[in-house]
Amino acid sequence: HSGDYDTPLKIPGCYLFIIIHLFFCLVTPALSIHAESVESEFSCEPIRLRMCQDLPYNTTFMPNLLNHYDQQTAALAMEPFHPMVNLVCSADLRMFLCALYAPVCTEYGRLSMPCRSICQRAKGECHKLMEVFGVAWPDDMECSRFPDCNKPYPRAEDLLTSSEPTDQSSKTVQRDYGFWCPRELKVDPDLGYTFMGKKDCSAPCPSMFFSQQELAFTRYFIGVISIVCLSSTLFTFLTFLIDVTRFRYPERPIIFYAVCYVMVSLVFFLGFLLEDRVACNAVSPSQFRASTITQGSHNKVCTLFFMVLYFFTMAGSVWWVILTITWFLAAVPKWGSEAIEKKALLFHAVAWGLPGALTVTLMALNKIEGDGISGVCFIGLYDIDALRWFVLAPLCFNVAVGISLLLVGIVALNRVRMEIPLEKENQAKLVKFMIRMGVFSVLYLIPLLTVIGCYIYEHTYRKIWETTWMEENCRSYHIPCPFKVERTSKPLMVLFLIKYVMMLVVGIPSVFWVGSKKTCFEWASFLHGRRRKDSGVNESRQVLQEQPDFAQSLLREPNTPVIRKSRGTSTQGTSTHASSTHLAALDDLEEPVRTHRHPASSRSKPSYHGSLRRTRDNRGTPEHSFHGSMPHLDHPLSTHSSLHQIDGHSRGGSQQDVSQVPPTLITHGTTSSDGRVAENDGTSA
């Protein structure tokens, strides 16, 4: 009944709050007016709206029925209706607008709504003139949302209460209103933006925390570091392209890790060049909108930046974990290079597949955010949940797994060095490799752990920074100020600068692994147009594969020479070898030919561990071969590069035919002479 809206409430004070709250819960859904912010207490204030002067009442309350926090915001929203009010298209239009934008302030915050008949008369008489001026009737003012009554506004009972303003000024915060999105930061609803929990709102750009001078310095610093990182990682990748056989497993993941940070540094460099043109939405003065941070996938360039930056950042982290896995396989179970390389397809599937799945998920969730500081697009810059689950969680997991495998591998190698006697040269090589691996890992982990620490710092203090920003800017934006602020804090620019620098520095250690005299010689040969011949087995693989077996070393008799074993590609105890083993064996065979040793001096019992083969010249004659496809040295059709080297030395030095080279004992890929195990200079695979 219409009288239900006209009868003032006469309820004891102890039940008043509960009844009013239930009243709003029932009336608000029917009216679809944002009255949830209008709670139990109102502060009456004088009406300052020019359109609503000389009304039967002179006080109002804020926020009003259309969710405007103060009268200045309400005045801006009323501007499109000024031509219709001035031309008096309807006698009810002015009063109807004031009933919504500056409602009468009644006792105890009682809500008084205009009747539906007033709305219908105002809309029916003014809709043609509104079409002329291009003004649409707002959805919040739809007539079906008001009570069905036929009484003027304000009603007589609304004016019975005191019309004087309360002692408390309207500028004094009486309760916590939460965050209200300023008009300057509002965006189109179909974009799906969210800022500080409010939909259709975005953060100010380029930064809500730092000044223009701080941003300019940070951008130039990021630009310089991105150039350094791009140069170092690109140098690593190009060094690999010059000689792709040099970097095999277990160190091959370093190359893919370097490729990832080539792309990461390239994106940061492009962000430095483009400044905030990608990360920020343009200013729109006609719609009273300031520059805001872009979100979502509607900005194609920003989406591309996000895809490349996030994908390769996560992929680089995964490749480092795979690097520790390959080191672990080579150090603990002593897998050979070929055995590890057989798992390369699995490594690539994990390293590229997992970051790809995370990237697609974030795009589907519309979590992309522009970064006004660096000019790129990433996630977790304003959304704490995205930062927690899609940045911090993967990085912390990768670091934990990588450090665990790294420590186990180092402990295993150190046990080999301490407990098992090795030649002095191999002992030095093993120590050198352990130091090199440790330094590389430290150079990677320190920047990465620093980045994780900066992310945790942001995650912890983000709410406090936002509250401080609201308190400093609430009056200029005409939004509610925070209620009872207990702690304020502003972020430190130096920590953000460290975060960006370390995100790029983490890719630079890749150049440490390729930095050697050998790399200089390769580049010199490449620049002079000469291709360097394969020098044999990589030192790190050689050292890892030359380790004696633990059981053999611990059970051997005193003064018994150590027989080194290379597992090759076998993971089941069967020894097979590839080209690296062949090169090592042929290098040992090359020495007797060059020094004209007497055949008897190096004669030993032939090994029957190999397989029987038939040659073209002696069909049916058993021939003992190396573990795999190593051709016999006196085979007339052998075209191995090392055999050619032997032939060349034979013709240039002595006339001894290669076929006269005495048989040599082959034990798991190594040669022995005079019943002892040959200890060559690290050529065993």
C-alpha cells in the first residue's frame, strides 16, 4: 500500500537499526538503486547544488540515492539535464532530479523516495527534448523502480523534522565507506576492469605512488640494464650457434635459459622506448576521464608484451630447474650425455608447456595489467591474488626444487673428490667444474631471490599503500576518505628499482658459462671465416663421466689401479658409446703411431667384451669392436676423421701402416697398456 511509504517510523531506539537494515534489504532490490552505502547514520548538510536551490527543504545527505559521495560529484552528474530544466519541459523534472541527487534529509536517516507518477510525468514530457540534446534517460532513474504512489515530493511528514544541519560537518568521516571509484578513473563496463575491489575502475597512470622525476630515472635505468642483459644473453646464444656440438647435456639448458632472457630483456627494452603508451589508456577530457592503467586483452600490444614477458620469465625459471636436474643425473647416477639427451623431448615439453598453460589461463581470467613504471604489461601489479598464485608460487617452487637438486649434486661430486683417488689433472678439473657450477648457481639465485623478496614486500604492504593513497587523494577525487586510519606507508622507489633490475640481471649469468678462451678462439675463427674442427669431448661432460664407480673403488684391493667407467647412454648397466667415446679412444691410439713405439711395448690381451662383426674382407672372421658402432682400425673403408688423422701422421712421420697398430685393450671405453688402465689426458667420454 502507498501509505507504507508515508508513515514515519515510531520505533524504540534499541530496535531501530535492525528494522532500517531490513527495510533497505527489501526495498533496494526492488528499486535497483544503490542504497547499500546509505546505512544507519546520516549527516545532514546544506544543499549547495545550483539546480536545487529554493526548494521546500534546504538540507540533504550524502551519499545520495544514486551513489554519489558528495555534492560536487552529484552536480557533475546533473549537468546533462540543465538544458531541459532551463527550458522547463516539465514542471516535475527539477523536483524529481533533486529528489534523487539531493534528497531531503530526514530524522534518523529515514529514506524518502519520489513517487512513480512524478517520474512518469517528467520522462513523458521531456523525452523529445532530451532526444534533441542527445541525452538518454539513465537506467538508475527508470520509473518502474520507484514506489507506486501519487503524492508530491517532499511529503509533509518529511518536513516535520528539523531542517537544520547537524553539528557534524559533512566532511567529517562518520563511518567506513570503503573505496569509491572516482569519476576520473571509471572505464567502460564492457572492458571488465577492476581496481581495489571495484568493477569498471582502473588505477591512475603512470603510477599512483611515485612522482614523474622518480619514474623518469627508473625508466632510463631499466633501459640501460635491459640493453646489458640483451647483449649478454644474445652473445651466449650466438656462441652456441657457432658450435652447436660444444654445448651438449648436461649444460645445454643454459642455452635455452639464455634464449628466454633474450626475449625478456627485449620486451623491457621496447617498454623503455614506448614509455607509457602501451601500459596506459589515453586521457579523455570530454568524458572527464584521466589516464588509467590498461587491463585485460583489449589492448593487443599490451597483451603481446604480457604473453612474451610472462611466458619466457616462467620458462627461464623452469629451464634452470631442468639444468639442475641434468647436473643431478650426471653427478649422482652418472648418466652420460647421450642418456640425458634422450630425455630432451620431455624437458622441452615441460619447459615450454607449463608456462604456456599458465599464460593461457591468465589471459582467460583477464588478469593482464599495464605497468606504468617500466612500460610493459605483466600480472600481479595491482591484483594481489594473481601475484600470489601465478608469480610467487611458481618461482618459489622452482627455487626450492632447483636448490635441492643442486645441493645433492654438489655433495655427490665432493664425495667423489674426497673418497676416490683421481689423477691430479682430473682432480683439478672436477674442482674447477664444481666451482664453476656453484658460481653460476649463486649468480642466478641471488637476483632471483631478490626479485621474490620484492614481490613478497609488495604483497605484504599493498593494502597499506592503497589506504595511504586514498587518504592523500580522497578530497581531490571527491571520494570517501578512509575511516580511522591507524597506519600509513608509502612504497620505496629504490625497492621497485631493485626488482626491475634483478628481473633482468638474473639472465646475465648465462654469459659466465660461455666466457672462456675457447669462446674467444671460436669467435676469432668465425670472424675470419674459418670453422674450428671439433676438439673432442666437452670438459664438464668429460669430468662428470670419468668418475670411477663407488662400488669398484671401495671394494678394490690396495695398490690396484682404478678402472674408470663411462656409462655412455646406458641406464640399465649396458655400456654403449657414441662419437665422444670414439674420439677419446682414437686419440689414445694416435700417440703410438706418432712416437714410433714398438708394437710389443703396448701389446695386451684383446678384449672380448665387444660384439662380433663380419668385415667385407674377412667374412666369418670374428672381430672385436668398441662398445657400439666403432669401426675396426684396419678396416679399409673406415672414414672416421681420427683415422684420417692417423693416416696423415703415418705418411708424414713413419711408414708404419695403421693396420700394424697393435691391438689395444678396451674396457668400458678406455684403453689399457701393459696390463694397466691407460690414463690419458681427459679424453674418455
